[in-house]
Amino acid sequence: MTPQELSEKLKTKFGKAVIEVKINGVLNPYVKVFPAKLKDVAFFLRDDADLQFDYLMCLSGIDYGKGTLGVVYHLFSMSKRHKITVKVEVPVDKPEVPSVTEVWHSANWHEREAYDLVGIVFTGHPDLRRILCPDDYPGHPLRKDFKVPEFYQGMKVPY
Amino acid sequence: MPETLTAPLKTSTGRLLRTEEMVINMGPQHPSTHGVLRLELVVEGEIVVDVIPHIGYLHRCFEKHAEHMTNYQQVIPYCDRMDYLASMNMDWGYALAVEKLLGLQVPERVEYIRVIMGELQRIASHLIALGTYGLDVGAFTPFLFCFRDREGILDLFETTCGARLLYNYIWVGGVSHDLPPGFVEKAKAFCKYFRPNIKELNDLLTYNEIFIKRTANIGVLPADVAIAYGCSGPMLRGSGVNFDLRRDDPYSIYDRFNWEVQVGKGEMGTVGDCWDRYMVRVREMEQSLNIIEQALEQIPTEGDVQSAVPKKIRPPVGDVYVRSESPRGEIGFYIISDGSTSPYRVKARSPAFVNLSVLPEISKGYMIADMIAIVGSVDIVLGEVDR
């Protein structure tokens, strides 16, 4: 299925939940959806007989700056061999995105990583703990406004 | 009585322990975890009831470093250090992503050099995986044999770029050095020397009765679970899924060579057990030899390997996700460019990180000793898990 047909299908099914579709002029065609509808869209993408996106290649948390955080999902279908990128954006003061761990199990650790490094809270995640940084680490290092703390647990950070 | 003794005991995920259960930490310093990985095991006697992996001991902020470089080429040495057993493939994955952003075509000779290096690296990486796996389950000699053969590959790398482990060899648009005189002959001689050694390894370890008893029917990973957890590489193919990015999402020039994707067939037990994952790696080494031999025959003799290396890398605004097949599976780089000379965001999707997340799923109900066989069969490199 081409990205064109796919986005048409999503638009007819979800209507206003789809904010933006971009197919031409980008390297990976993407669909931008409202975070509130993300889980429905994810289930649809996985379970629809024509789509069958059963493989979550990558999930990235991003700080776009200017008070916007985002999550980007790169999906692939093992049986149909097609790809699509799904993007959501949330404001930095309420960075809540529904978890898709139920849909793709591989999202579990990816979401923990995005929570740890970018500070996106995935609602409904079964086990949202920090994964790479220590449990008591202050802040989220991949935020653009992150400053390396001078001291960590009373120890001087050596640079 | 202090309160800590009366409070109910919990795991770090908040699971309450029953009276019969006990928590044992395997790692961070444990020889079978291949680095600093801590597994929190909930055991009932010898039976593993639950596993909670704790990672991050080797976290070096690759992604933060990448954002703070002054240009795109400077990120490559950090890619080297992600998967330090397969640095060539890491560099290659990153270079592919930046080249896609730039719309850059690399010269023919460079493509061949990259394929040869990438496949040699795959053999070297698999040799470590297989050798240490034997060591994990109690066979010492194959480990020495594997390291002996890996030396041959490292010598080839050393003659080419001077380094034996962290190469910084594959650059955006080219490679750092052309092949030295006599490389093709030496590489051919290595292939000729190494091919019989695979049979030797099979006789020594693969079909060894004790080894089969330790690995067959252990850590069975069904195909649908493997896909749901995003497993890739030998983990996925060991479960019988016929999928290899080199063939199914082709990049570089892999479509020019004759080779076959190897999958687990459940010869010694169930499809997707530890033995299958092990065997996929053994067979992939043969396939890599086939690719290398064909590439050495076809490689153009002339050509400047740095003719396409850009003086200044300034990709247009945009983002790209590019994936390629490393020895451990799908290494993907998601790069966002804001039009400046350094990346706005680099996310590395490392195969071992995703493969390791399936560990709790495949190890419940086995013995503690089997845990070691299962962790070994996942073939993790903590440098890449933690980045």
C-alpha cells in the first residue's frame, strides 16, 4: 500500500484526529495525529488487514524547542513490507502521550528511554521507570534547555 | 523489630514476593553477562520466575554528544564506540543515514570496500559471539579457536586503517583510506583459510552432545513474540522468520551477490531455541564469506575513495530514519537536521537494546543455569545497549 492510499484510509477512518499528512518532499512520509487519538490509530494500523504494521522499528522522543516535545514512531509491516512514520506533538508543560506498549511490546523500553532522556510521560505504561540514567538523576538530559548539574549527589561533576 | 524486616519484600518493579520466592542479582559483575548488565532474578528454588534487566551502567550519552558536535563527521567515532565489536557496521549505518539526508551517491569502489569490511566485521563479531557462548556453557577450547581466527580479520583491518577495534573508517561519502596494496590477495587467502575452520567449529562445539543438551529447547522465542518485541538479526531469524535487511530493505550493493538468508529450523529441538540462534550465526559466517569472495572478484581496481566526501556537510531541513543490518540486527539512525552543520537530534535504535527487552519473556520457567545460556544467545554488547 502506498503512503497516499494509507493516509486516505486513515483520514476516512479517523477524520479530525489526523492533523497533517506529508508524503512528497520528505524522505520518510509521515502522518501527524492528535496524541489523544494515538492509541486508536496505533491499534488500527496494527490490526487492519490491509495495513498490518506489526513491527515498531523505532520510537524516538524529541525536544523540538519552543515548548514542544514530540514522539516519532517508525512502523514497518513484516507481511506487507511497507512503512509509515507517525508523529505526535505535546506541549512541554503537559508532556503526556498514551503508551503504545499494549500495541507493540517493543515500545516498552523505547518509551522508558524517551521518558528518561526527554521527559515524555507515557500514560498507561506498565512500568515507567528510568532506564539509562540512575533513578535519582535530576532532569532529562536530551531536553534542549538541560544544564549539566555541577554536583551530583554531593560529588563534583568533573567538567 | 526494625520496620524493614516487617515490610513486605518487593522487586524493583513493585511486585510483591511470595514466601517461597527469593531475589538474586546476576551482575553487574558477572562473567556471563558480557559486560555490565544486572539481571534481577526472582527465583523459586532453581526455577526462574521473573527477570528484571537493569541497564545503563555504560551509558555515555551518545545522543547528547552527537548534538554537541560541530559537524556530522565528528559523530562517527562515537558510533564506533557503541557496538565496539562491530564498529564498521555502526559507522556504516550512520554514514548511510547522513548520505540519505544529503542525497549523496558514493563511488562504486567505496560501496565494494564497505561491503567487504562490513561482512568481515560480521564474521569477527559472530566469532566472538560463538566463542564466548561456548565459554558460557562450559566449552573453553572453541573460544580460543574463534579468537585465533578473528585475529586474521583484525590484521586485515589494521593494514587498512591502522586500528584493530575502533576504526573510524567508514566516513560520510567515502572511507578514510584506500585498500593497501595486496589487500585483495590477503583477504582471499583469509577466506580460503577460514572456510574449513567453520567445519572444525561445528565438529568441536555445534554438534557436541553436551552443548546441544544445554541449548536445545531452551529460551524458546516464537516468531510472533519476536516480531511484537521488535527483535532483529539472528534473534529474529533464529525464530524462523525469513527476514534480512540486506535482502528485504536493500541498501548499498547487496543485490549484486548470491547469498542466502539463514533461518532457524528447530533441528535439535524447537524453532527459536538457543541452539537455533547459535546456528544462524554459524551459517551466516559462511554466507558472509560468499559475499566477500564475490565482492573481492568484482571490486573495481581504480577509483578515488574520497572523491564524494563532502567538504562541508549541511543537509537540508528534514528528518530521516535509515536502518541497516549489523551483526546483531537492525541498527537504525533517526537523524533530524535543522539545516545547520551539526545534527539537531540523533536517535540510535540499537539492535541489542531491543533484543534484550524480550529477555523476561523467554526466560521464565527455566533454571538459573539456563539463564546464562539464554543471555549468551541474545548476543548483547552493552556498549550498544546503553549507548
